[in-house]
Amino acid sequence: MPNDKEKLARFEKAIFAEVDSKAAAILSEAEAKQKEVLGKAEEEAKVEAERQAKEELEEIEAQYAQAITKEKLNAKQQVLLKRKELIEGLFEKAGEKLKAFTESGEYERYLSSILQKADLSKAKILAREIDCALIQKLAPGCKVEPDPQNLLGGIVIVSPADNIYIDETFASKLNAKKEDFYSDSSIQLDVL
């Protein structure tokens, strides 16, 4: 079963094959038009015919160049939209896996390791409402509050007295990875 990069490569290849086919047809039509224009020019006065033929040919070439550019831009846009769709799907699946992780025994060990690394003496911990009891068990004596914005899991450790704000929520980590992916992705398009 092909992976997303292979699907994107096949999709990109198909789009560019279509653009090349259209470009060849457009160029063929342009050559035919050029011959017609030159035939008319031979019947008229030579100087006027050459000037007129040159003007018409330039106009036709500009129109066809514009049409080719438009097709290439459309193809690039289609590829970029498909790329975005695939990336969004990838991160949606990652979010689902994170939700599943919060239901496993590994999640408690994960939270415990975060809490052990932090100075919780003056801290307040924000967590999903469903995780508050677990956090209270892992960090007795700490103030634990539900965070309605935390939907995926993880915690936020806040200590205003020490100017500490540690965001260990899965949503923030997933968003950071998504931003990194968009800025570092190696998909290159050489359309124009």
C-alpha cells in the first residue's frame, strides 16, 4: 500500500503530465496560427506584412504563455491543497493516538515523570478534568485545577511567584510539531 509521499508524487506526476499535454497542444496550435499569419503577410506588402506578423505572433505567444502559466499555477495549487489535506490527516491521526495513549497505563508514568522533574512547591497544575484525580494522586499537596482548553491530555505547571509556565499539554506539543513539519517539509515544487 503506497504511503502518503508516494500518493503525492503520483498525484503531482499526473498533474504535470496533464499540464505538459495541454502545453504541447497549445504550442501546436500556436505554430499553426503562426503559419497562417505568415501566409497572409506574404500576400500584402512585405514590410507591412512582416510588422503585422510580428505583432500578431507576439500577441499569440503572450496569450499562450499566459494560458500555460495559468495551468501551471492551477496545478501547483492542486498539489499544495492535496499536500495540506494529507498533512492535516496525519496530525489528526496523531491526535487520535494521543487520546488513546491517555487511556493507557503508560500515561500515568508519563505524567509522573513530568511531575518529578518540576519544582512543585509553589506551583499550580492545570489538567484535563478527567486527569485531576490522577494528578492529585501523583502530586499530593499540589493545587490541581481543571483546564477546559486541554482536550488531548498532558499538564500545565504554573507558578506565578517564580514566573514559571511549563506547558506539557499534548495539544501544544502537537501544534509545535505541526508548525515544524510545515516549515521543514521537504516537498518542493518546480512548476514555474
